[in-house]
Amino acid sequence: MDGMSAKQLPLTLIVAATTKNGIGKDGALPWPMLRKEMAYFARVTKRVPMPSNTGSVQSDIWKQTNLEGTRRNVVIMGRKTWDSIPSKFRPLKDRTSVVITSQSRDQLQQMPEDVIVCTDILSGLDALETRVKDGTTLPVGRAFVIGGSSIYGAALDLAQTKSILLTRIHKEYECDTFFPADLDAHEAGWQRASHQTLQDFVGEEVPVEPLSESTDGDETSYQFQLYERM
């Protein structure tokens, strides 16, 4: 965050969607469990970017070792997305959670103290900044918006939303919730980044070809992509 206000933090949306932009059904994912896809989500949202290379291998290793555990990424979500995470997995490990809801903390059942509860994304970032200054929350690495549809829509309206990590599911499933933008439409203002840019952004090697997973004979293929604001 280095000198930058949390309210100005660049935001990255991370979403899995079918070719028709379906993202949910009955408060859950419409497709069978995709273990490799979920592992990618966990790694990418946990990985704190390191400051740019100093040119010295020893110095960079020292920096990596000393910075690990001193900064933490943020995941911003709506209350329904929070509710959709199995209780044993929330708050998501090694990430600071911000839950956007019109309800007060008192109205929410057993909301952990370390989860920030706010009515919109910017007030959530504001509360986050206060906690970082108080020393009650670790300084921020990256900020990810993880759903659902209305929170994605609110984030798309913010100029600081710069990137979208999309897992394109190459199969249609019945959905009742959709991602609120057609990223390939020119007027949407987004452009698909190169494969190398995607790898640099997530900090790991990503297969060029679609991946495939099979659950009870139901095979689903998907591809990791990155879109950047034009």
C-alpha cells in the first residue's frame, strides 16, 4: 500500500463464469467442484506481490523472507458470498475479509471480530485503513473482489478496478446469477491480456490450454484469463 490510501487501492475482480456469464445457482456454484480451479483461487488471492526485483538474488531472497507475514491480501465480498463459504473455511485463511451488507454486524450471526463489515466497498476500504493504522490488521498487499453479482457490479463502477481474473468455464450450466459485464464487448472497456501478462500478474505459471476436471463423469473444461481496463 506504500503511502497509498486504502481507499485508492487498485481492485482486482476474480470470478469464474460460463460463456454466457453465469456465476451462480441457488446461492452456490452451478458446476461440480473444480478442485484445481479452487486451488488456483486460493493461491492467487493469498499471494502477496513482492516489491520489484533489486537485481541481487540474495537481496531479493532476504526481502521475500522478511516481508512474508507482514502484509496480507484482502478479499471483498457480499453477505451471500460469505454465507456460501462453508463455515469451517471462513474467514478465508491468510486473507483479510471485508463483507459488504446492508445489515449491521449485530444482525449477522457469529461474524468474527477480524472480519470488516460495511455497507459499500469504499467504506470497507476506509475501515480497513483504520484497522491497519491501529495495528489490528496487517498492511494490505492486493485487494480482490470475489462476488457476488451486485458487488462485482459496484466494483466495475469504480475507476480503481483495474483487472479481472476470469476463469472461463467452457460449458453451460443452469444459472440464476450472472456476471454483470460482457468483457469481450468493446464498449465494456476491457481487453484480454496476453498469457505472459496473466502469468506475471498471478505470479505463477499458468497452462495456455484449457484445463479439464471430471466429477462423477461430468467433465468440465475451463481456462484462466486476465482482462485489463482499456
